[in-house]
Amino acid sequence: MKILTILETGNLMGLVIMIIGAIILAALFFSLIVTVVTKIIYERKGDRKFTKKQFIQTMLICLLICGLISGYICGGNF
């Protein structure tokens, strides 16, 4: 008997969408935590202000790094 992958069993698209959604939510949460820690460290010294633009840029960079790591892990480069 042939071993079936999760997509070949049929009608499991909802499960796949939930897994992808969980990965995206985890990446957003991790990026938010990293960005808040970066903001605290940046504003600790002196009178510097972490602007909204810097916050968004830091979050996007962290999300891109999370996406690269996730793509490498889930891509099957073993």
C-alpha cells in the first residue's frame, strides 16, 4: 500500500489553512515581542525616540526573517 501525504488524502484544505494561519500568527507574535524589546533597548539610552516608522520597519524585517526561517524549515531542504 502506498503512503499518502496529507494533501493526497483529500478534503483537508481546512487543516492546511489552519496550520499556515498558526505559523503566520506565531511569526506576528514573535515579531511584535522582538520589536517591543528593541524599542525598550533603543529608548533606554538618552532622549532618543523610537518612531512609528522605525517600529513598522523593525517589525517587517523581523517578519521577513521569520518567513525565511519558516520557508527553510518547511521547504524540505534536508
